[in-house]
Amino acid sequence: MTAKRAALITDSYKVVKRSRREEKREKRAPSPPQKDTEPRPLTAREIELQELRQFDQDWRYGPCTGISRLQRWERAAQHGLNPPQEIRDMLLSADTDPDYTHCLWSDYPL
């Protein structure tokens, strides 16, 4: 007596086996093209703005929301927190430029 086995869904479809090498080739993504150019150097303005952002993120000099960077620097100096003098010089040299005067968080409401 032979026992009948239950019919499987795969019995009605042709089984196609691929070799493992073909599978590996398909899985590999093509490598991105290599760029020969070096990243452009930062301008003096970009370097200064980067230093000012670091000053904004440094909580040793107190909170920076709601006041200008120069006000924050002066408050930190008044309380003896020794803020960097270079930051004050940058702020005084570009006192009309909002990128320099406003803190990193000035675009967000209180």
C-alpha cells in the first residue's frame, strides 16, 4: 500500500533552481563611481560661523535662547565663565550681519 501524500502548491509550479554564484552576483549592488575631486576648503566666513555654532551649543556659558550671541558672551563674562575672546571679536567685527548676531536657536519660537 502506498500512502498518498497531500498535494502541495509547489507541485503545480515548475521549480527553478539557481546556482549560488548567480544569486551572489544579483545581490551585489554596483559600486558607486569614485569621485576624484577633493572637498572644497571652507571659507573664512564658514569657519567663523562654525565656531559660533559651537559657542551656541556649549552650555558652559549659559542658555542662549531669547538673547543675541554678544549678550550671551557678555553675560558669561560678567559671571566669570571665561568665554573665548575670539568669539567676541568675531561678533563685534560683523555686528550687523544676522548670521553672526543671532544664535543658532533664534529661528525657533520660545
